[in-house]
Amino acid sequence: MSLNLYKVSQLAVVSTEHLTIVLLITAGVFLFFIALAVIKMYKLKAENKRLTDSEAFKAEVDESYKDFTDGHLYDNN
């Protein structure tokens, strides 16, 4: 009976080498996704700057706009 418990306990033991390999692979995957996110962030920032500096973004301000909050509904008379 004690021999069977010994075999079961040996099956459940994970060596430190296997654990290290699994952790390194997991860290590598996470580093890959972090690097991908950083690259995407810089690309989006560059595109945002390009679009902000474009002429389409710098539309003329409508000078005919009148502040409508001075009406009787707001008791600002």
C-alpha cells in the first residue's frame, strides 16, 4: 500500500527545470504582447498627430455662433 502512495506522489512532483521552462515561455508570450501594444501605441500616436496637423482638422470656426444660454429659460437677464 505504501508503495502505491509513493508512485502517486512521484507523479505529482514537478521538477524545477520544467517549472522554469513553463515560466520562461509564459513570460516570453507576455513580453511579446506588451511589445506589440507599445508599437501599436506609438503608431496610433503618430497617426493622431498627423491627423491633428492636417488641414481638415483645422476647420474654420463658425463666427455666426451666438451664445443661446442667455435666454429667459436660465434667468440670466
